[in-house]
Amino acid sequence: MTPVVRQLLLANVVVYLLVPRGSELFFNLWLYPPLMLTRPWTPFTYMFLHGGFMHLLFNMIALFFFGPRLEAMLGSRQFLGLYVVSGVMGAVLSLIPPYAPIVGASGAVFGVLLGFAMYWPRDQILIWGIVPVEARIFVIFLTLLSLVSGFGGAAGGIAHFAHLGGFLGGWLYLKVRKRTSAARRFQKKTESPGAKMGDRQLLEQWNRIRPEGLHEVNREEYERISEKIRSEGPSSLTDRERTFVARFSRRTAESAG
């Protein structure tokens, strides 16, 4: 088991044992939307409380099965961020039914489930240990169920909007992570310098190149690309060919300067 999943499981069980349902501390830690501004800790603490043993059990089983693989892939810090952001977003969407108190890790766990489905969409999930369903289909089903139940007024003690908030928080977190990840920064750094050039800019840079100053090998490549531009147009150039144009155009400019 991975470190953060183990710590979250332990924290949820310990809080369940030490904070009895109905106690004064329980009421101070649960999420009650009208009091959220005066109790700003509750969008975080509510996700460690549970309304009963089965409530705790189902959430922890889901965390146990889906969390470790996702944590191993994201890293412990990123996984914890996903869990917390999903839980807090679950609290935010719980403002839609503003007078219903909320407890449980469901929002955070739904964010974990969404992350699992995003990275392994075709992996099979066994519903009740019997019915196989692809992870992506399972998430779509839960989303539709929460939407219909939430807006349809089917409460039943289930925080449907917290579930939707968990999905939304998980999706936003992973999208932001993808854009700001080290891999994405490296990709931008190593991206072909000519990949984003339009045809006009490409031709302008191409016309700056002086073939007489090129090495014989590069001159052969110049002639090949020149013929390709004449016959197929500048849009036909590959990223590697565009990189050639950008590089030797820049060299010509530097030597002229």
C-alpha cells in the first residue's frame, strides 16, 4: 500500500473511533453550509467524518482499491493534492442544497475514482464483485446518477452534489497538473522551433537562408526541402523540416549581424 493512501485510511478510521457521531466535536467538524464562513475548517474536516460504519467502509474500500495505483503514478504529494481538492470542491458544490449538513470522504474518493478512470479508462471494475464495468463507464454512470438524484430531489441521506463536486475537483486538478507538469514544461522547451510557424512566416524565414553558405550535407537537405515547398507547398513540411528552416534562417541572420 502506498504511503498517503495508508495515512488517509488510518486517519479516517481513527477519527471515526475518536469522534462519536452526535457528539459536540462531531457537530463542530461537520460541514453545515450556513455556518461555513464562521467555521472555515469544516470544508476540510468534514471529509474525515462518517455517518456510520457502512458509510466509512464503502469509502475506504474504494480508496484502498483505486488509490494506490493512482498515487504510484502521480506521486504522493500530487495524489494528496487531488484528494484534498476533490473533497473541498465537494464541499463547495454542497452549497446548492444549503441547509443539509454533510459528512464523509465521498467527494474526495470520487475525485480519486475519476483520476483512475482518466488514466485507465478501460480497466474493469467489478460492481459488487460480480458485474464488470469499464472505469470510464462507471464514472459516467455515477455522474449521471448524481445529477439526476441531486436535481431531482432524491436525498436519502446521500450528498449527491458533494459527489459531483469531487468529480469536478478531480478533473480540474488533473487538468491543471497536466498543463504545469514537468513533462509539459520539458515538452514546450524541446518543441520544434518551427512547429507553430504559419506558411507566410515559414517562407519569410526560408528566403533568408543562403544555400551557398551551407555545408554540402545541409545543402542537399536544403535542395530537397526547396523542391518539396515548390511541389507541395510550405504546409507539407514536417516538424523536422520546419526545424531545419528555423535553425538555418537564424544562423544566416546571426552571421549577417
